[in-house]
Amino acid sequence: MSITALGSSAPGSTGARRGPVPGPPAPAPASSTTAATLLLNATYEPLCVVSSRRAIVLVLAAKAEAVDVTDDEVHAERVTVAVPVVVRLTRYVRVPYPVQVPLSRRAVFTRDGSTCVYCGGSATSIDHVVPRSRGGTHTWDNVVAACRRCNHTKADRSLAEMGWSLPHPPGAPSGAAWRLLGHRTVDPRWHEWLGMPDSVSA
Ligand SMILES: [Zn+2]
């Protein structure tokens, strides 16, 4: 999608309009499904997820423009604003990203498809491939999703001792979508901006 096509989303065309009734300065979206907004850089690169309230403040301050909005509206500062699903910063911000995606239980489960890497069953725990008691590190290349049974069976032994193997070497994930995994849910309407297939959030 070209910048030109998206550039038509000027602030005046994105839902902000004059309303007859002055409202409270702090808008509060009523629907919990619209409580989060994907924030894009001026380059349309996904940056992070912010509260819809924060996104509306950015739009009202002309620091961001709505790219996609919901049917919900909030009254704020004498204007009625459509609650945004996706907003884009009007000015580019340079953001230093962590070199690696933070390691978390949730992120490991997502990387491994919530499947035990040893038996293919449903993963319920995190296993250190080289046990921590034997110097294994808590790093992306040494943690995998595992079912409780495999984890318990393996205990403090190495894969060689067990005669087990991994389908592929574990590693740190990368990509825009991973920066947002810390958020509890990924709105399907964000997918096109995240380069995610619809199945990822399931
Ligand atoms: Zn297993």
C-alpha cells in the first residue's frame, strides 16, 4: 500500500468533528473491545499498542492521525472522535528496539505453537534444554515449550542422555509482531499492519 493512498487520512477525515455538547476532557471508550489501539510510526511501521484513550489524545493533539476507526465515538474537548483501531504518528520517531525480543513464558509458547517440542503434545511448561542445574542459560536458544510429562521425565538430564532430539534449534524470534506480543490480545484489524496471518492470534 502506498503512502499516497494512506495519506488521504487527514485529521479532518478521520472522525474528529465538532459536536454540540462539550464533554469531559478525558475520553473513556465504553467498549472493552476497542480499548487498545495499534500505534504506527509515520512510516507505518508498527510501534506499540497504546490505550484507545491515549490514541485519542494523540489524535486530538494532531500528533497522530487515525488510520482505522471503530463505529464507537467518544466526546472530548468539544469534539466527537471515532475510537481509533490504528493510528499513525504524524512525525517520525526514532525508536531504539531491544536487540532481542524479551524472553517470556508467553513468547516461548507462541514461538513453539503451544506444542511440546519433544512429543508434540499440548505444552504446559517451559523446559531448559540444557538444565539450569548443569549450566544451561535462560535464553531463547535454551528454552522450549514442553508438556509437563516430558519436562518431568527429562528432569535434570541432557537430550543426549535421554536420546531425545529437537525438531529444530530454538532461537529468538524477530519481526514487528513480536514487539506486541506482550499485549494480551492482538486485534484482527491490526494484522495487515503487523504482517500477521489471521491464525497467529488464535
Ligand atoms: Zn511432551
